[in-house]
Amino acid sequence: MNPTTEQEIYDYGDNLDELKNHSKTLYVGLHAGHCREAACVITVIFNVIIFLLGIVGNGAVIWITGFKMKKSVNTTWYLSLALSDFIFCATLPFLISYIVTDSWIFGLFMCKFTSFVMTLNMYSSIFILVIISVDRCITVKFPVWAQNQRTAKKASLVVVMAWFVSALLSIPSVKFRDIVNKSSTVKCYSNYEHHHRAVVFMRFTFGFLIPFLTISTCYIILICKLRANQMSKSTKPYKIMTLLITTFFICWLPFHIVSIIELDKSVFDHVFHTAQQISATLATANSFINPFLYAFMAKDFKKKCYSFLSKIESAIDEETRSAFQRTSITNSVDNRLSTAI
């Protein structure tokens, strides 16, 4: 296969040296060429769906946890997670436009900014998931201590620290990001020079390996504790934690595996390109799955959500009844006038 053609496919996150050598490129594996292939069209459709569901789902979580619910430790977790995913979803139109048009029209600042936001979301959302898992584990393992020490203020401090660390780990996405004119189009790419391998393994270590091991450890401890407690008959904690780990594993492992394999230039082919698209879409999908996994499964949140939806339904019904009454009155008056004439 023509290497120049292959290079065109992956321009969204490529390496400058590879760009010059007409070789493979990097970022999240999304198609940045002319969107004519079925795989590209499907990728765009999925990203549009993720954008819409992510904005609506995370927007609902932000509205309810931020304005409708009393501030607590759990609402702090959910609000932070939703903010991270909402901001990420808000940048998807830029990526979708780049995939479709094959040219970055938003300038250098937005090239760096969108890359930073995407990386920041990856770290911050994953760190919040880890924090939620650790918090649940501590609550079950040390209930008395948790009751006395778990406060919304401390939770907010933990969230700020998580965002700060996430921002630090996202600096490479700004430093190495650049734009270049190529074949009458503008490319937004990653000029990693000789730091490509270091960035990939840093992302894998802090963005998957450590979080996955931490979440899994919390899961094991939680399950053992709940099984030892004969009074706990509910299976909901088991199901939620199992779903949490499974979703995290499915969404992020393929992305990191593909990123590592990508370091070996000899594996670059059309099949690998498809693998990049699938793994990137799965990772992106995590941003709209999170609100359904965490906030919408919480009992208090669901009550507020149902209450909010009930108010909307009542308002719509009231407006419908008012419109019907106005129509009935108008028709009655018209009939009387017609009779009088």
C-alpha cells in the first residue's frame, strides 16, 4: 500500500518526522482524510451520537448535581466527572469537522487547546473514577471513619488536586502540538520528535495501568467486605462495581494497546487503521457512558431526575391544556358570531 496514502489517513495526531517520511501518524486514531470510506462515515456518525448524548447526559448531571441537589461528597464526584466529560464533548465538533474536511481550519491555538482538553478529559475523568472507587471502598471498609471524615469540602479539595495533576500530565499534548500546511490543506499534528515512546508509555501508565489496578483492588476489597457482612443481602454494589470495571476496561484498554503497537512502524496497514478508529471511538464513548454509570444509578440522583422530569411534564401538560382551552373559547366565540350573523 502506498505509504503516502496511509500517512494521509492519520494526520490528526501525527509525528513530524513520520510526516516528512510519509509514514504512520498518531493521536486517537480518528480518520482525518477525505471522509469517503464507510469506516470514516461510521466514525463521524458515532462521534455525532457521542457528542449529542454526552452534552445532554452530562448537562443533566451538571444541572441536577450543581443546582438541584444538596452539596455532598457524592454530588462533588458526579459534578466533577460530568464537567470533565461535558467539556470534552464540547470539543468533538472540531474533531468531526477535521475528519470530514481533511483540513484544520481553526488555527494553532485551537489545535493545541482541543488536544489539551481531550488529554485533560482522559486523565481527569479516569482519576475521578479512581477516586469514586476508593471512596466507596473506604465507606464500606471503614464506615465510622468515613462518616466523620467524609465532607464535601474535603471532596472538593481532592477533585482540585486530581484536576491539577491531570493538567500537568496533559502538558505534552500542548507542547508537541502544531499545525503544518501540506498538499493545500492544514494539518493539526503532534511533533513528538524523539519523545513519542515516552508520551505513549506515560499515558498508558497514568491513564490506564495504575487506575485499573487501583479500581480492581477496590473492587476486590469491597466484594470481600460485603460477602463477610451477612446482613448485606443486596447485590447492587456487586453489579455496579462489576459494570464499572468492565466498562473502564472495554473503553480504554484497546486505545492504549493500539497506541503501544503503533510505535512499531512495521504493523501499519489498513487493518491497523480500522483498529485505531474503533479503539478511539470506544475511548470517546466513555464520556457519555459515565453519567449513566454513576449519576443515573444513584438513588438520590434518580429521585431528583424523576422530579425534574415530572415538573417538565406537568408544565407541558399545563401548557397543552391552556392552549386547548384557548382554542375552545375561540371556537365558541366564532360559532356564536356566526349564529348571530
